[in-house]
Amino acid sequence: MSGGLRDGKLGDVALGLIRTRADLHRRGAANAHGRQMHEAVALLRAEAGSSDPAALLPVVEKAVASAVRVILRADDSSGIIGDAIRDLLDLHADTAAKARPPAAKLAAWMIKFQFDGTQDFFTIDVADYAEALGPAGLALYRAKLAEISDELGPKPVEQDRFADPELWRQAAHAHHTRFLLDHNARRLAVVDRDIDAIVATHSRDWKVAAWLHDTAAALAEIGEFDLAIGWAKQAADFDGGHQSLAAARYWCDLLAQHRPDTEIAARLEVFRRWPSSSTAQQLRRATGHAWPAHHNEVIDTLSRSPREAVIFALHHLEDPELAWTLANNLELTDTNTWNDLADAYEHIDPIGVLPVLRDLVLADLRNTDAHAYKHAARRLRRMRRLTAGTDRATEVDNLIKTLREEHRRRPRLQREFDQADLP
């Protein structure tokens, strides 16, 4: 056992970094304290490598409890405090696996953290604690879950929050409790390596692709890869939505790992169903040396969406000349993509990007805000740099003078132009 835990100093330091009486309703204050909480997590995690896990576990539990109290009165819209709590929960599971506390005590902590009503932001995974709980602890944990389920009774009729706020609050609490019970049922099915239970708890009523995807992931977790591939394909074929696309990518990833000879055909199928720069890039990576055989089809298909075609050529093929040709031939209109393309193509043809930069400046000035003015001024300064010493320099200066005159009633724009040293 390390000196820090033996004399309590490390626990005091870590908890001191987590606890606070400061007003954290302002996001800046909450973010600052969240970063301090991450320092506490780092201290505890460093201690985990050298201290007695049995001594560290109660310190981590106190840290979790204190951190939850903090987030309940903080503006954590940036997620910094929440991330610190998730890191603490990961550390708790790791430490419990090494400490092997009494199963009844660990199960009681797990039930309390999830179901005592203090918080409803965070869940824990019984699979992370299965080894520490052991068979007897898992049986006790299941019994506690069954008690909670029995106390809930039948699912109530949906409550109108305005007709009876108290009944609505009770219904909302019961809904969250059922959510936690369902979550635990799914994870216990994985712990048991029970294929039928995994399918029943994860696929639910088969009404959304994400649930079929979840089933595939759970089956893969227990090493049932053939079944996982089949369920992932069902999810991919469910419909043409974003959940099916996510499942299709997962299906391809499984094939890449476990049936590599079939990956290219699958990636090609996914690209044809959901043509985009990202699915094209996944196909390109899978094909390797065979990519030239697919290049023309991919470019032709992506050309239906100029933005996707240009992004693929520019960022994935790293071919700014092809991207420039596509942007012009396909009449690209997306200003962000034109901006990225101008940055890359400037090194090939500095003067050639002037019309693009001019159009981007005019697009900036359609907005009447300081951010747009700054962008316009920077682009104009860049155009002056590119044309310095050429016969196009006067053209750019005349453009700036014209813009100053047209927007003479925008004092903030005039100031941004002055700060950029524009004529």
C-alpha cells in the first residue's frame, strides 16, 4: 500500500480537487472545475498502479459520489465534468476487479449508484464487474434487480405532466427505472453468453435498425462472429436511413476482420447504396492495389453530388487538380468546400484561385456580422499577397475600393478592412 493512501493524503488531495462550493452555473466556471476534476482522476489512476486496490476502492467511490453531487448543480454543457465522472466509473470497475471486495457490498454499491434516484445521467456495465462479483455476487445482483422490477408493477398509462405533475414525476422515475432494468438485462445476457437472451433483449421488437445493430455487436462481443455478421447485414438491409448506414459500416468491419475475402464486394455494395466521400474512401482503402478498377465508377457516381465528389478528390485522393476540375465542371456551390479547395489549389495556380476568393468575399459580405467581415478582410489581404508584383494587383485594389464604397455604412467592416491594411 502506498504512503499516499496509507496516510490518507492522496485521498484528501483527490477529493479536494473534486469537491467545491463554488457556483458552477456558468459554463466557464464549470469547465475550469471539470479540468481540475480530471487532475484528480489522473492522480487516482496513477495510484492504482502501485497501491493496494482494496484501499483505493473506497476512495474512488467517495470521488464518484462527490463528482455526481458537483454535476447536479453545474452547467456541464461542454461535457468536461461528465467525462471525468465516466473516467472515475471506469477506474472503479478496474479497481473492483483487482480488489475483489465482498460481493454483497459491491452489488449494493452498483444498485445504489443506478437506482437510488440521485442521478440519471450515468450507467454502469455489469459485464465490467462480473469477475469481481463472481457467481454468488451475480446471483445476488440479479435478485436485487428482480426486487426492483417487482416493486414497479405493471407499466402505467402515460401521464400528462401538466394534469398531475406528481404522478408525471413518478411515471418518469418508473420509466428511467425500466430503462436501467432493460440495460442490465442486455448486459447480463452478454455476461451469460446466452445467444437466445442476447437476441431477445437486444433486438426487442425489431422496429429500428439500431436494435439489430446492437444485437450484432453483442454477439460479436461473445465471439459469435458468424451470427454477428448475419445480424449486422439484417440491420444494414433494414432501410436506407442513417442507422442502417452505421450498421452497414459495422458489417463491413466485421467482414474485414473475419471474412476478408468478402470485404471489397461488401464495401462496393455499401458505396452504391449510400454514395458519399466517406463510403468511397472506405472502398478505396479496402481495394488497395485494385483501386484503379473502381476509380471511374466512384468518381462518376459521386459526381451526382458535387460537394461529395470534390471532398473525395481533395481530402481522400489528395488530388487538388482533379478536385479543381470536378468543382468547375460540376458547378460546385458549397462555399466551405470551395474555401478548402482554394487553399490547396493556390500552390498550383495562385492566380487561378482569384475568382474563387472573390466569390467567397462576396458571399461573406452577404452577412452583416463581425465574423464574416473578418473572413472577407483576410481573403482580400490574401488576394493582394497573391497578386503582388503582377498585373492583377490593381484589379484587386479596385475591388477593395469598390467594396468599401458599397458598404460605406458598415463601420465595423471598414474597421476590419483597416486592421487588415487594405487600401
